[in-house]
Amino acid sequence: MTASASATTPATDSGRADRFAAALARADDVARQLRATAAERDRSGETPRKEIELLREADLLQVQEPVEYGGAGLSFGEASVITRRIARGDTSIAHLLGYHYAQTRVSRLFGAPEQAAAESRRNGEGRLFWGGIQNPRGGSDLLLTRDGDGFRLNGHRTFASGVSLGDRLSVTAILDGELVFLSLPGDREGIDPRHDWDNIGQRLTDSGGVDLHNVRIEGADILGAEPWIGAGPLTPFQTLVTPHWQLAFVNFYIGTAEGAIEEALEWVRANAAPWETSGVDRASDDPYILQTVGEIVSEVRAAALLADRAGEALDRALAVGAELTDNQRAEAAVAVYEAKYLTTKVALDATSRLFEIQGARATTAAYGFDRHWRNIRTHTVHDPVAYKAREVGDWALNDRGPEFSLYR
């Protein structure tokens, strides 16, 4: 289950194409290492510090930063394909990587130019990992209140990822009634992860609640130029922040399905038996198994192509920059949300139906094949895909683009 890289790599930049290919090869190697221990690590549910170090050592954390800063100069669409490759080995770690890639782009959308440049250099040279406290649902608002020449941040969220692992944290907060984005060091005093994540899937995402108690915030921690608020609504370009996250989801959903298929086919070749009335001697010749594999593979390949298309659409919109129009933003967002709808449906179906070709023995807990469905099911219910289908339909029927929120 390989995805074409050519669609997202500019043909005129052979150096960039080579860097992208090299990053994909490193990602595939990391995915193989993760896959070898995925079932055991899923059962243990430990904080994935070693896994983040594996990504760091493979030079995958800074791929979007300029070459002169130690990165590979890749686009977000290209980075999202790396997320997909990692998901073939471990959905939880791909979740963390996809969120990381999105969070390192926030300063490009909301920061002053000098802030964005400083963040980029710091990310590239330090190979930093980013966690985030951005989910707007659950818990209280994170409120910034003025305190002398700075601010204090207080509140709690019931869901965040990578907070205890992050060298840096991307945080959303409310200042004087308006949304602001913060960029903070991960060890800032007063940020306390609850470590209360005990869900059936995505067990290695360092997720769960987080409390913030009188966290000191300096003006330089707030992205943008002072006074930070009062400049009117966000621009269409800034509202691309949400499609970034959604494209990350798209890619670790479909990458999970691709990895599950690889594992299932290996199992069938080595262990499965044909059904007694199939008339064949090998499971790999069983006509029912062949039909089921053909259906699943075809659907997953189609969804992967739609994911590629979504990455291209978002990259085109980002390339326009500050002059992006509402319609251009809507076209990019809808392309991502079309992929979100289909990859959700296909990944859930594939990770469930693959047991049909493997057989009952494959449900033995020691193999951990159920983790693929548990991971996809857990994450997809955080953001009901029916609303993505509705937004696609509203654009197709009424030319109404999705109104911005941190979910669309």
C-alpha cells in the first residue's frame, strides 16, 4: 500500500524531491520499528518518550523548516504524508507527529514575521517536539488576565495531547473575549497534565486533561503584534489553522488502514486456512478472501488518493498567503473535509473487516490486531464526521463555505 509522492512534490525542485523521498524512507524505517512492538506498547500504555526520541533521531520533527535551519523545506501536505507512513506502524505516534506538524505552523499563520522566523529556526536547529493545549471543548476557557507587564493564564481542558512531552506547547486562550494563540516552553511552571487518559484507543498519545494555575505569560509568548486583539475577524489565511489539524487526522486514519492491511495479508499468507467449502487448498486462493481483500484495498487506495488531493489543495491555499480569499479558503477546507469523511468511513470499515480474512484465531489478544480499530474508533468520535459531510454538502449545494471554528 504505497502512496505516490509525486503529486505533492514540485517537479522543478529536484533537491526538494530528493529530501522528501529521503524523509519518507526514514519514516518507513521508523514505522517498521514501531510496528514490531506496537501491540506490546499498546498494552503497557506508557508515556511514549522513547518513541518521540525515535522520531527526533530520524530527523522527522523538523522536516518543514528551511534547509538552512536543519530542516528539509517540505510543505505541510508533504509532512502529512510522513504522518501517514508513521501511522502504518503506530497510530498513536502518528497522532502525536501529525499534531506536532500542525502546531509548528501556527506561528506562520498568527505570529509576527520575526516570531515565525524565530520559531522556525528554533524548531530546525533544536529538533523540537511540540505538544498542544488547543481543544476548545471540555473544561473551562483558558483565560488570560493582565498581571503587571504580563499576564496570568488559568483554566483547565479535559483533552490535550503531548503536553508532558513537548519541548514547546501551542496553546489557545481567551484575552479580553477574543481568541489568541500562545507559544510556550513545555516546562513553564503551572502547567499540570492530569495523566488521566484511560481510553480504549490512542493509548500512547500522552493525552488527557491538563490544569493551568497562574501560568506566567509574557507579551512575547502571544503570537502576533501588540495589542494582539481588536484588529477584527481572522483572515481567511489565518483560518487555515483548522484544515491543518484535519489533514493530519485524514492521514493518520488512512495510514492506519494501510498498516492494518499489511499486517492482515502477512497473517493470511502465514496462518490462515481456506474455508472448508471453498474448494481450494490455500487461504490466499479462497475466493471470498480474495474478494474481501480486493474491496478493502480498492477503497483504501481511493481514500489515499483523496488524501493526497487534500494535501495539494491546502498547500496551494497556503502558497497564496495573506491575500487568500474566502472562496479559496473554502475550496481548500472542503477538499480536506471530503477526505476526512471518506478516510473515516474507509478506515473504520477496513480495520473491522480485515478480521473476516484473517479468521477467529487472529482475534487472540496477544496479537493486538484489534488496536487498529480501537485507535480509529477512539479518535473519530472526537469530531463527528457527519458534520464534515454536511459542510461538504453545503458547499456543493449552496456555495456556503465552512464557517471558521477550531473544528472547521
